Amino acid sequence: MSSNRFERVAVVLNPHAGGGLALREWPRLEAALLVRGLKFDLIQADTGAEALRRVQALPATVPVVAVGGDGTVSALLPAVVGTDRPLAIVPLGTGNDFAGMIGLRPGQFQDAAGLLDVLPRQVDALEVTVTEGERTGKRTVLLNGLGMGFDAQVTLNMARAPARLPGLARYGWAALVTLRELKMATVSVVVDGREFYHGRSALVAVMNGTRYGGGFQISPRSDVQDGEANVLASGPLIPPRLLLLMVSVLRGRHLGQEGVHHASGRWITVRWDEPTPLHLDGDLHGLVREVQVRVLPGAVTLLNAP
């Protein structure tokens, strides 16, 4: 069967994604693409910046297929947002949270190739600007979401987790380590011009997608086509209470619980009273005191979303 929607696509392979899983599985994905008669150019880059540079050198009509995890997708977004370039995702990273939310699973290569033929849909993105912190002025576009405080510290500790653990287990291991070192600060969260939460907090998440950490359903009400971000902030939880909360987050049953605050909107400002770790789509971005988030409605043309 041959695809006639696109003359050619760019396949961007992150050889480090999933601890080398993407590179090991490439022959199977290549076979699935060839079976469909799809012409492609393989871009294998060690860094997201190099992959982005090579994609941006292509005509804007050439679709990009991101083979890796959430970080691989995020690195390519500047070549997609605000252009007519379509994006497809083949999840072979550690967490694959955005892909998992839209129904994509690792290893389903025939399905991934076939879905390049379906009609695309427009999904929202988040534009995040660090307004005070280690990377003041840094602007990043995300598909999934960001976490500050406990979330980001867990991401930092995931590097210490045993390599044999899969994504969700690695997150759980790192969460337990982080609980032992838990620190809280005072935060102010403003949503669409109104202060939504002020007080001591263990974590704040601003989400376009529903999940992070390899499957934690942190924002079960998120909709990537509603033009809004969902914001969650914890109160001043002691470690045992925070642990119970994370168990509830696994199934998305935490909304409405004591100490859980949530809202939605298009413009969000998060300001801490002391430097706090930040992660963007699972990638650490240092210590910050303030970030601003703006929703970009329908900014990404997504191809292979079932």
C-alpha cells in the first residue's frame, strides 16, 4: 500500500531516546515505512539543536516524524509551531506521556506508518517564558506540560534510578527518594489575571496533556484542543500525605482532594519566593523564581493521532 498524501517525510531519530531503544527499533520502523511505499529522509542527530537545524533547512511542507520521547518532540516544535509543517510521533522514549495520552504505543510501527494517511488535527501548545531564574528570557514551546518543585526534583532524581527500571517505575523510585528530601516554598499562581493560589506548596504543574512521569495522570481534565491549560498546585503537604496524593495521581483521582487546587486558563504566571527547580516536558531547566505560560490554540498540526 502506498501513501500519496506526502511525497516525502523527514524521520528524526533520537539515538539516545529510551536508553537507545529508538536506535535498536529503527529497522522495524524502517520496514513499516518501506512497506507502505513512503519515501523518507532519515535525520539522526545526537542533540535536539542539531535535529532542529536540519529540519528547519527543509521546505515547510515536509512533515517531520519524531522518533523518541517527549523531549525529542519538544526539540522539534520550533520547526512546527507557526508553520504548515505537520508532525507525527513514534513513541520510543522513556516516558512517552504525550504520545500515550493520544493513544500511541511503542512498537506499533505498522499503525504509526498507516496513520500518516489520516486527516490531521490541530492541537494546542504551550509557550513558556522564564521571567526570573537561571535562564531568564528563555522561551520554550511545549506539547505536554511543565512541573515545578516536587515534580522537577523527581525528574532530577530519575537520573539516579537503576537503568533497568522502565519509565513509570523509574518515576516511582525517584519520587520516593525525593520525598525524603522534600522542601516547600511559598508560591503565587495567577490564571488569566486572577490569583488562583497563594501559599506554601510542594508542586505546581501547568499541563496541556493529561499525564507525566511515564503514566501519572496529573491533569485528567486536560483537552489538547480546548485552547486552555490546566493548572494544579498542592498545598503544604507533609511527606506521607504527598505520597498518598501521588498514588491517587496514578489513576487521576486526586482532583477534589484536600490540598489539591486546580484551575484552567490561557495565561498563567507562577512565582515562587525562592529558587525552585523546573522541568519542561521532562527536561530540567534549572532553578527559577517566575515563569509565564501562554496557550497557543491549535498551533500544531498532528498527523498520526488516532
